[in-house]
Amino acid sequence: MSPTSIQRTMQNVASGRAAHESSFRILVLCVGFFALGQVMSTFVCSFVEMWLHKEYLPEVVISAYLLIPHAAGWISNMKAVITKKSMLVKDAPRGGHTARRAVPIGDRVSPHELCNSGSKYSRDLVGHTVRLSSDMRGTGHTQSESSVQVPTLSEVMFACVRFQDVDRALKLFDQMLQEGVSHDAHLISKAIVDKFFNLVSDNLCDVRIRKDGLSLFDAVQAHGLAPSTAIQNRLIKAWKSKLPKSVVKYLLTMKSDGFLISRLSYFALIISSERSNPEMVLALFGETGNLGITLDKVAYNSVLGACYHLGMYDEIGLLFAQMADRGLTPDIKTYRIAINASLRSNRFEDTVSVLETMHGQRLKFNGQDYHNAIVYCISLQRVDDAVVLFNAMVQANVIPLERSIVCLRDAGRMSASSCLAI
């Protein structure tokens, strides 16, 4: 939708509204005149009747003296309202035709919000309207640049939201990226700004969101708002919850500045920082508990991983039980962390119990997972436990790795009762 069509649509809306208001005003005035006529008729009848009976004559004269001037003033005011000029002001004729200029519609735009009418990118959006004169040659009319009414930035943003003009909204956002945001952009209505940038974020592809997502956040803040949870979630989904360091840093800065971050932002920060910053993961986990945010299975696994990297093996057992209490079904990553934690804390019985639970749920490790556990047992000189793991791997129909067999042979402490077919 071009700026000219946006402007014409706004004019048509103003014209329709003015006509509707004029019709309603006339109807109200007619009812008012009818009511006044009834009052005056009753008063005259009462006056005549009292005059004939010569009763309460002084009171009637005084009442008439007070009522008639007020009635005349009211009639004069109604006449002024009826003859009031239309909301549409006629401009000087141009080439035999009369152009109409629409005043601001309702209270959508305050006088302070119109102060950005001279912004460069606002003029650029309607610059090609001047060049439409070449399309009017068939009618013999031309249109000069001075005759084009340039909409304000607030009006353009409102029109984009009102008519869901995605192309114009994306063009305006691109020009903001190139030229920066006007210094008085924060004066625009917050409702218009929020809807405009939500429209932009919903229609940017994932590649653009990953490239310009933080610039979008900056533009929103330059207009006096914090990025909404919808815009934050759009960025998180574009990165598939695996945020780069720049986005993690930006979201943490927002949170430290007191801005609200979404539930999905908490999840993404926890998932993305499992290895790089496990202390922060546990801090965020505590915040989610205070805020009443329940983590999903993926985020819980990241918290378990953070505990494992910090050597907090006892906490892993508690979190593992907490997942079951909250109805979250552990997956292969959950069991992998639990088994590694039980091995590191020398609780081999817990390892076997976890393996049995996995077997009951028809989950099984791959050969590499069993190999890592076997090597760890051998490093602790617990070859018998390593043999138990090897047998469990065979019973689970997992093909052993060649290097797992070599490690057990080199240990030299294999028992004949181990039932190994080597």
C-alpha cells in the first residue's frame, strides 16, 4: 500500500466520521427543539390560564422574564452548532478540481506526537507520491511536490498497524536501521509503537531476525519501550533456543536493568549457558522458582548439566526426583547425567538402578556411553563394576566398541565368572 493510498484512506475515514457525527448532531438538535417546544407550549398555556383567572400574575411575569432570555440563548447556540463547518476543509481548486485535507482523526495522535513530521525517513516513505504525476497524464492534471501532505512518522506507523501493511512497515524499519531513530521518537504513542514493532518482528524471516534482532530491540527501546515478550520469543525461536553470546549478554543486561524478560528467554538463557556459565544457570533456576515459572524437560536437563559441571552430584539426585514429581519424563540426556554423577560420587548401586530403570522404559545408551562408564570404573580400579556394565551393555543388545573390550583385557583382572564372550 503506497503512502498516497494510506493518506486517501485516512481522508475517507475522516469524511465518513464527520458525516456520521453531523447526522447524529442534527438528530439530537431536533429532539432538543421538540422538547423545548413542549416546555414553551406548556408555559404559554399556563400563563394564559392564570391570566384569565387573575391568579399568581406577578409570579408568572417574573418567570417569563427569566425564562425567555435563556431560551433565546439556547436557540442561538443550537443554530451555531448546526451551521458549524465540516471537519473536512476545502483547499483551493487545483486544475479545476477541489482537493480535501483531513484533520487528525480522533485522539490517536497528540500534538507532541506530530513533532516528527520533518523526519527524513518519514518524507522518504511518501517521496514517490510526488512522482505519481506521470501516472496522471491521461487526465491532464499534474501534482507538484508542495501539494503533497507528508504524513508524520506517528501517522505512518499507525497506518501500517491499522491496515497491516507489512511491506511499508518493513521498509520503515530498514530505514531506521540505516539512518537511526529520531531523537523524539519516544514521544509517539506507546500503543502504536508496540503494535508496529510486533508487526515487524512477526514478518521478518529467521535469517533477518538473527541478523537484526538486537537492532530491533534497540529501536524499540529508542521509542521508549522495552522489547515485548512476543518480540523476545520471536528472537529466541529464530535461534532455536541456542543463543549466541551477544544475545545472552543483551538479555542479561535487560534483566539487570529491571526489564521483564519472557519465560522463553529464561529457558534459552539456561540452555545456552549450561557449559559456559553454570553458576548463572543455577541463579536463573532459582529466579524461575521465585517467579513461579516451571521449567520444561530441556531446561531441567541444562540445570542438571550445570550441577554436574560444578561437581554438585547430590543436587543432581534431588533434581532428578523433582522432575518425576512435576510429571517430566527423563530422556536419554537426563539418564546420562544421572549415571555419570553416580559414578563420579562412587555410588555404583545408583548407576545399576538407573540402568535398570532405563531398560524398563526401553531406553538404552549407545556404545560410546557404556565405554565412557567402563573406562571410568577401570580408572578407579573397579574392574568388577566395569564387567557388570559390560554385561548390562550386552543384555541391552548394544554392540560393544572394540576399544571397550581392549580396556577390559588390559586391566588383567577379568573374572572367569564374568560370563564375557571375548
